[in-house]
Amino acid sequence: MTQSPLARAVAFATLGTCLCLPSLAQAEFIKDSKASLELRNFYMNRDFRDRPASGQAKAEEWAQGFILKVESGFTEGTVGFGLDAYAGTGLKLSSDDDRAGTGLLPSAFGNEGPGSYGEASAAVKAKLSNTVLKVGGLMPKLPIVSSGDSRLLPQVFDGAMITSQEIAGLTLNGGQLRQTNFRNSTNREDIRTTNYATGVSDRYNFGGGTYQFNAGNTTAGLWYGELQDVYDQKMYNLIHTQPIGDWKLGANLAYFDSSENGRNLVGKIDNNLTSLMLSAGIGAHTFRLGYQDSSGDNPFPFLGETDPAIASYLQILDFTRANEQSWQARYDINFATYGVPGLSAFVRYVTGDGFDLADGSNGKEWERDLDITYTIQEGTFKNLAFRWRNAMVRSNASIGDLDENRLIVSYTLPLF
């Protein structure tokens, strides 16, 4: 790949520290290194049709993000060492006191916040055979904990994580997260649960793994997570794909068993959640049907701003209230089949009910999402992507009725 002068300059600056350390600047360390700079322009508008108690009628902000990620290779030897680094900057393009609080910026209704914010982290890593240990800044993407990336900058954790793939088909993961840098913050904070039950801790312990069999068509997973002194959670997961003629069928079944376990919890946690997603794809088209059942005395708990691996976790709602059942229909289309590579879209509708409101009446809610993405495939602007995310929510619960639009323009520049 031919690099631009800017790309070369950033690449050399990023690795400058490493090159000053002869013991680390070995062939594999440099050869296997990669880095990218993502420019993310994000506009978000949320219209509160049922004005909340705060009196805010609309949340509307526009911001520009810069996301730099660097991953080195490993030094030579029985144990290889390496370094990963991340830096992010967010710039306010438009916001004011009356419409702040979209989550794009460190702002809130009544305070539009600063004009910019930034964050940075790094992780040292060591590799022995097919086992890798990382210590420092982490963005785990695991079924039991997955860092969120639905706003301007991603969520980052501080901690340690080990990944082992010594046995074919078997992947094991374990670790401890100590603090988190939320998506619109520059501060590292203790880890908290979602708003349904308030709990904060500086220890999130997790472990588990997946095993692929049946020629790779079936994956079984078993996971455990504990937010120390708040709650613990067990997850069982089974994923299967099955080609039948021109069709590709799929199923993703997950079961979570969650309970409280400590003194830092305000409220209670007692929940069992079942999540099921079925899919059928042919050519450009994929059809999905989903079901989710959140049973127990309390809502389903997960770490704040993370993306739980459940069927009904959507753009706005997650349908995880106590005793809430939800059904989903989704349709995806890839227009490459029709001569427009890079263009894809999906529409989904989820309806949930069965939960009790504060006054004892029955709760009902639904969400409809429309998501369209186009990525330029070649030429000067290759990899420039445009995305429109539209959502509509109608609920007789506390969130009320609202409409939302997100417009995202992103460009990822490979540096080396």
C-alpha cells in the first residue's frame, strides 16, 4: 500500500518511542504492527415527544471525533512482548444548554460542556505460544462484557485480560476490569451497572470461553461475570449455522442467570433472561425473528454503556424490564447483489409487554429502527462511509415517546 506523507509522518511518530528501545524494535514487532486513524463526524437529534420532568424538549448535538489505534507485533523469543495504544479526541461543533446531553460530548441538559475533550490509554502485552496477556487499556468484545462504541468515542476499560487458543476450536478468556473511561468522559471512574439498579465497584471479574465444533457450524459458550459486591452473572450460549441449498439458516440462543452479591448495591437484582434470534438468508436478503424474556423480580443487569449480547438490545431500548417479554422482526438487504456494492440496510421492529408500571398498570412499548449504510468502495474516497440511523419509540413507561436520528460520516485511514 502506498502511504501519503501524512500517513507516514503519523506512523513514524507513533512508533518513535518503540524505535528508541532496541530490545523491542525487532523484526516481528515492527512487521506485524498496524495502526489506523478514524475520523468520525456524528450528528444526533432526539425529539422527546413526551417532555420529561427536566423540561427538555430535544437533545441535539454535532461533534467531530478522531480515533487513533495502534497495535504492535510481538518481539521474538519464547515469550514475545508488544504494546497497543489508543487515543481519542472529540470536538464540539454544535450544542447549547437547552439541547445538550446526547452522549456525544461531556455535556448535560443545562450545561453544553467544554468545546473539546480527549482520552488516551495503552496496554502492554505478552505472548506465549497461543496465549496472550494484556494489561492496561482494554476494549473487550466478549459475550459477557463488550465495550460500547455507539457514540463519538469508544468506551475503554483499565484492567487485565488473558486469551488462550491452545486447543483447536477452543478459546478461553479471563480477566479483571478495574475502571472505565465512559464514551463522553475524560475521567476514569469505577464501573457501574445500568440505571435500573445502582451499583458501583472497582472490580469486574470475568471468565469463560467458546468451543467450535461440527465443522465450525456450532459454537457453545459458557461465561461468568461478577461486579464485585454488586452482582454476579452466569451466561450459557449456543450458536448454530446451517446451509440448506441456497439458504443459510442460523440460531443464537443465550441464557443469563443474574443475582445480587454484595454491599455496594442500591436496590435488588434477581433476574433470568432468555434471548433467541433465528435467521434465514438467501442472496441479498436476510430475515430474522427474535424473542427475549426477562423474568424475575428485577430488570436484567449489565455494565453501564456496554453492549450486552441479547436479542432486543436496540438503538434506544433494551426490553430488559422485570417480566418483560419482547418479539422482534428484522429484515436486512445487501445491495451489492443489485450492482451497488457498499450499500446495505436493515429495518427492525420490536414490541415488548408484560412488565408492571409504578401505578400497577400493564407496561407496553415498541421500537422501530431503520439503518442505512453506504461505504465508497474505490477511488480517492475509498472507505468513506455514510450511515443514517433512525429510531422511533412509543412507550407508556418512564422513557415515553421519542424519535431519534443519527447521521454518521466516518473515514478510516490505515497508517501502516
